[in-house]
Amino acid sequence: MIIAAFAGTGKTTLAALYPQAVIDFVCMPYKYELDENCENIEASKANPEYVLRYNWPFNYVEAIKKTLSDGKILLIPSEGIVLSILRNEGLQYTLCYPQKNAKKIYHKRFLDRGNTKDFIDIFIGRWDYFIDSLKHDPYGKHIVLKPNQFLSDVINGNGIIIDKIKNTRVKRKGRKEK
């Protein structure tokens, strides 16, 4: 199962809560030529000095496909080009993103976790565009987080959406939906 979640929704936290079932499948090592000594990943996101890998995003999608065979939930960023390739390859995903009115809360989250000005300028500066793009994606299932919700509030380690609003089971590969 692939969950493509917007920045700041709690991908890392959900993976830490359910390490046997959930992987925070970070894209940065696939996207950029990174310094191996990078200690603060949040502070290094959206660094304009990073060099894009020549095979991005195809290398990332190939890694996603290989890792899916483990049967774990993969949490990936909701990056448009990656979602487009997943759609073209027939790989299902569930989108998770905040309500549009949560912009101030996410701005604070980004500051609190140490994201750079460049990162914040991208995700807050283009907030409406990103949220509208995800909202209008006809391919994936949608989980829309309330302003103070995180992924861990709505999804458990079995891939079950536990939020009362949705109250549906997310279908896992190889299992029947109940």
C-alpha cells in the first residue's frame, strides 16, 4: 500500500509508531546527490544547492515498486511527478493532505521541526496550488486531515483508516477489503 502524504502530515512519526508495518520512504536520497554527513534532514530539505540525480524520479518509482513486495505501507511525499508515474504504471495510492484552512498550522509545524526558509517558501508559498492539485487528483483515494490531525490520528499500522469521517478500510495488496 502506498500513502502519498503532504509535507508535515506525520509520515516519520507514523513509521516510528509502526516500524514492523510502515516505512517512511524518503525521496531525498533518490532525488539529490546528498552529502553523507547530513545530520539534520529537516533543515536540509529544499536546499537549492543540491544537485538533482539524473535518473530522478524513475529511480524512486523503481525503488517503490521493489519495496512494495515487502507488504508494508509505504509513506511517500505527494510529489506530482511521482504520482503521475505511479498512475501511468497502474500503481494505486492513497493521498493524505490537510484541509486548505490549515495553512497557518502547517507553517508553524515547518518552523517547529526546523525546515528552512526555502522549504517553507515552497510549501506555504504554493499552498493553494498543492492542496488543490491533490484535492483534484481523480486516481487516488483521499484522506483529508483536519487542521490539528496527523497521519497517526487517522491510519493505524494495518492500513485501516480509523478516522470516523472516512470509516473505511484501505485495501492492502493481497488482502480482501472488508
